[in-house]
Amino acid sequence: MPAPVPNDLSSGSTARTLSAGAVGVSINYWSTLNMADWTSGALKPVSISLITSVTPNDGQKVYLQRATMVAVPGTLDTTFDPLAPQNDQSTVAPGYLVLDPYSYSQTFNVGPVPAEATLVTLQFTYDFLVQTTPTSTEYAKQSASDTLTVAIVPQPTE
């Protein structure tokens, strides 16, 4: 009997809380693709929604400069080559406003992985800019990282 593969999205979604310096980040992850359909050849969407808070909150704003996802397929004992990184780089300066009540949402897609893969590790990196004071045009950069593991459904052998 093979060992069970971890799956952070087994219930369809998961929520995380991260810290990046003075920035608190609340993130929800989910997939619109049923977990039973997460096969090696399928296009596997992963959606995120995040919102931040800052402590102490003196009125400064928090901006998301970039969100990156790297998918690394593997098995419980082997890691395969990562898929190409996917980036959502802000198209506005200094970034997307993500301070509560303003949130950020995005969907990344995990492409085909080797047929031998039983899981994919999703490595997320979020780069934030925090105003040094409420009226300042100077910013401090903070980064937060998170990792999800999602099971790949084995295909029947012929």
C-alpha cells in the first residue's frame, strides 16, 4: 500500500496567515478543478485571494509588487524539474493596493507534469512595498513565502 500523498487542497481550499515584517497577510487558496481531476496532463488552476494589515497601523498603505508561483512536481522521494515560474508583476506604481479592505485575487495554472509525479509543490512568493509614513513616497520592501502541496491523481496503467 503506497503512503498517502499530502494534499493541502484536499477539502477544496485552504487558508494561511503569513508575516512579512510589519505586514500581516491573510491568503485563501482554492482550485475550481475537482481534486479527482488533478491528473498529470491536466491544466490545474490555483486561485489566490489575499489581503494585508500593517502593525502598527499609522495610516500607511501596503502594495503588492509581484506574486510568483513555481510548481515543482515530484513524488514522496523524488523531485522533478520545476515548471517555468509564473509572475504577476504589478502594472501600476508602486503596486496593487492590498491593505484591508482592498484585496488581490489571481489564478495561476499548473501545466502538465511528468506522468510519474504523485504531487506538485507550489511555491508562492509575494513582494510587498509598505509606505514608511502615510504621506511618504519612500517604501520598505517586505517578502512573504508560502508552500502548498497538492496530490496528483495517478492514471490507470494500460
